[in-house]
Amino acid sequence: MKDIMRVWEELHQYGSSEDVVISEDIQQSWDRSEQFGVDPHKRFCDVTLSPDQLQEKREKNSSLLEQGVEVINMFYQYLGDPDFVLFLEDRDNYVLARVGGEESVKLADYSMLVEGSKWSEEVMGTTVSAIAKICKEPVFFYGYENYCRVAAVASTSASPIFDDRGRIIGILGVAAPYHLASPYILGMAITAARAIERKMALQTAYLRSEVANLYKTTIIESMSEGVLTMDCRHRITHLNLIAARSLGIDRDSSLGKRIEDVLLPGNDPFFAKIFSNKRLTGETLIIKQRKSGVKLAVSSTPLIGANSSILGTVVILQPMKQYKRLIERISGARANITFSNIIGKSDSFKYALMCAEMAAKSDSNVLLLGESGVGKDMFAQAIHNASKRAREPFFAINCAALPRELISSELFGYEDGAFTGARKGGNPGKFELADQGTIFLDEIGELPLELQGSLLRVLEEGAVVRLSGREVIPVNVRIIAASNKNLVEEVQKGSFRLDLYYRLGVMDIKIPALRDRIDDIPELVTHFIKSVGPRLGKKIEEVDERAMDLLMRYHWPGNVRELNNVIERAINIAPGKILSVNLINMPNSSNVNSPRIDLSRNKDALEAQLIRSCLQKHNNNRSKAAEEMGISRTTLYRKMERYRIQ
């Protein structure tokens, strides 16, 4: 305490103390406190309501008082530590109620932190509840941050309480000796404030008789996650219904018992994690129940008291499905393409689509084959979205893009300390996160041979083991693999496992190249114009006949992806609303097929058409055009003049 007082004295006298820095909000509040004329050395709060005034205040805030008193009493009982004082203030910083141990209440009396006292900035200068009201957000104070010396002996937390219109109606505060200072207490104050808000909302929405029993469990039952709290001997002190269901135990009969005694044998990995007195965040663990195992995302926080003693543990249990949906929102692990988004009417392409639609109805692994750019990723997303796994995660992984040394940890996860730079606490792999969903392994032919065996083991056993881990984690994942290589040839070369090829290729689908479905090009071009044009702020209304003819004669080594890029480039540089032939730029003009010739035309028309095509092929380079046609440049000029070719 002497150190805290010394810091407080130095901050007031010199404006700083060693490495202690107070925030700008607090410094501004100190300045205002000085302007208000608040004496920083006052011994107690000197503004207190009379009994009649206090009664009037309580009646005016009857709903807040009724719900708040119940909550702070519940939290005090939950804390089980007499050193804490919980207090409830109204919107004007008048104390309406308080609760605490006998000795801690005596200390509060010394500073006049009593019912009816006013702890506003104008009266007591900078206090945790005053700042919470001014900033409209939860606040945690070390003792020396208080303006008045009498309040500097405690660490305090406060959270504003809002009504359904977002207006502050009160403040909930928690005071404790400075040695119990912990941001965790702020979390409790926030939780209690939110509980009061929910209870008041419930009181407004329902008749009191219908929710009387619900009030007692509002704090933990209103949470969407399972909440389990234990004391230092692992005895269950609080357990909401979601946690009880997740653990497969009866809530009422489990309270007060050691958790090891109520869970089935075989849950040692779970116990080891939550008894480690280490903070866990989203750890994937299997809870053994009577008929099966349940996979949960487990977060755990030890409650640390004086002398670093462990007072208990708070455990949050989140069903993996709910946890995975959170991961999906953060990482974008979703498929956006459906079969209705895939364009193509040629016979070969319609057959590939038919096979893909059949594959979607099955749960077997799928192997998509085809050149780069044919749309294998779109097929994979469409299959997932048409399958029974559509509501589950979809992860796409390019096996060629990941560094060789990271593929294993990316797919299968790793434990704490598995390698230099590993995330503290470990990290789940994509197979864990995609449980019940789909993983799309693009360019599977690039997967290192040593990892092919690990992937095969996952497919055969339906389980993964993290890097440097020992726990076997069951997973149910459908694999859609894709390759632009001939995997049979890769097997013959010894660079791809035959047994893995058979496992992946239960249903194999060959997606035709764009040059084998030329009749689909006009529809694809129209689609790209409609999707790309608005994004670029361009409105293209027409593609001229010569441009479309060129597009349909090109070999398209990059397939649909290349066509998309060519159209996007043309739209970017188009001066008007028509895509003309001079806007179409092919990366390799040698891939343009010979022009389609109408033999019914006369010789002159045929010769003129050949000259135009040859000039177009060589970007109007007349020397190259003449050389290819086997005529001199003079002859070429003469014929161009004759046929009026510009």
C-alpha cells in the first residue's frame, strides 16, 4: 500500500512517477477535478443524501435497484471473498446499494462509500464510476488513478448500465484491495452490468410472475455458451444448462461436486487442460459421454487471488458447430458458388455438370481433373453447396501455394512449442475447423510425397493428430481434390501414391477445356461483361462481330480464367460502349486458329478475307503478313489498295 500511496503523491506533486503513466482521459478528469475545487486530500465523501432523499432516489430507480441488488448479491456470493465490495450507483453517481464483507464494509464506511453518498467528478474528483459515466464504457482503475487520496487504497472496476435506448441509467462498481487488482474483475463488472440490463429488459417484456425463477439464473443462463465455474478444489459452483448438456451431466445433482466425480472416466485430457491454471482460448477437446464423444471449443481462465493463489476457474464451453461458424465469419471459410452460377451449354460441359450434381448427392470423395483455368474451384464450391454439408465450413487450400514446411501444420494443426514461432497454445488445422464440412485441395498433385501418407491416414481413420501432439481428434470431412496434372502418369513416375489416388478418385470428373466448348464463349463473354463492367464503372452494350470471331478462334491455353482477363482488359480500355476487335489483346497470337472460310464467296472476297486475317494476326505488321502469305510487300500494298483494306 505504501507504494501505491507514494505513486499517488508523486503523480499529484510532480505529474509523473517512475514508469507510471496515466491516460489522457484520467489526466483531463484530474484537471476538471481541480477546476471543480475538489480537495485531493479530503478524508471522505462529503455529499450524502438524507434518509428521505435516499428513499426518494430508490423509488425513482426502483427497477434498477431491484434487479441490481439481486445481481450484486449473486456476484458477491460467486466471488466468495470478503475483501470485495460491490456497489450500485444511479446515473448521477449516488450510491443506491452496496454489499461486501464485514472488514471491507468498514473500510468503505471510513471513506463514506455508503448508500446515499455521491461519488461524482464534481464531488470526489476522478473516480472509476465517474469516468465510466463520462466515457460511457467500462473502466478499470489502479488506486493511484483516483483523484482523492482516500480512494487510492483500492483497485476498482466499473461498468455503465444502459437502458434499451442506450442511455446510462446506473453504474455497477467493484472495489478490492490493491493487491487483488485484476482486469478479470472488470470482466465480472461488465457481465454483471449486462445481466442487470437483461433482467430489466425481461421485467419490461414479461409479467413478474412468469420470470421470477428465471431471474436467479439470468447471469449465466442468458449466455449462448456453456458456463462452468469451479473453486480451487475443482468443485462445481455454477453450471448453466448449456454447459450441463455439453458435458453430458445433470446440472442440479452436479453442483457442489468435484468435476472429476461427475464426468465419465476417460476425460483426462479435458481435466489436464482446465486444471493447468493456464489461460485457454478456443482449445478443441473431446468430452466423453455415455454414448459418444462430443467435440467442444474450450476456453478457461483461472481466478487468481492474493499471493498468486488460485481461487477457482471459469470455463466457457462452446459447441464446435457454433465455434466453427465464428471461424467462418472471421476467415471467410464459405463457398459462394452454386450450380446456377456456372455457365455452359455444350454437351461435354453439360456432362461434367451432370456428374458434379450427382457427386453432390453423394458423400464420397471427388477428384476434379482439367487444365488450369477451367473452373475446378467453382465446381468444388457448387458441389459443396448442393450437398448435405452446405451449412458447414468450406476450406479451399492450394497445395502448390503453401510452403512445403507449413502444409502439415496448416492441414493438421500443431501443439504449443511444436516449432519455432508456433502460436502459444497451439493451433487447430483446417481438418479440425472443417469438421462436418468440406476441404477443397487444389493442385493435389503438388502435395509432397511424405504428406500424402498423412492425408491418406486421415481419410482412412477419420482422425487427425496435431504436429507434436498425441491426442487423436476425430473429424468428419469430405475431400474434393483437383489437379491439372495427369495423376496416373504421376503415379507411374513415383511422385503420387496409387492408394491415395484411388481414395480421392472415388468420383472423378473431367472438366473440358474452353477450346473444346467454343459455343459457350458468347454466353461467357456476356456474363463477364455484365459482372465486370459495373465494377469498373463501364457499360458495354455490344461486342462487334470481328471481335467475337477472334475470341472464338483463339486456342485459350488459360481457359475461362484467361477469357475473363481478356474481357476485363478490353472493358478497361474501351472508349465507348462497344468492344471492338482492336481492344482484344491475345497474349499469344500464334494460338489463333485459321479463319473460318466461306467457300461460296468468290476468289476476290476470299483473298481479301485472308489478307485481313493475316494482318490482324500480326498486329498490322505488313512485312510479317507479306512473308507469311509468300508475296512481296509491294504486292501486299497493291492488293490492300484494291480491296480497300486500311
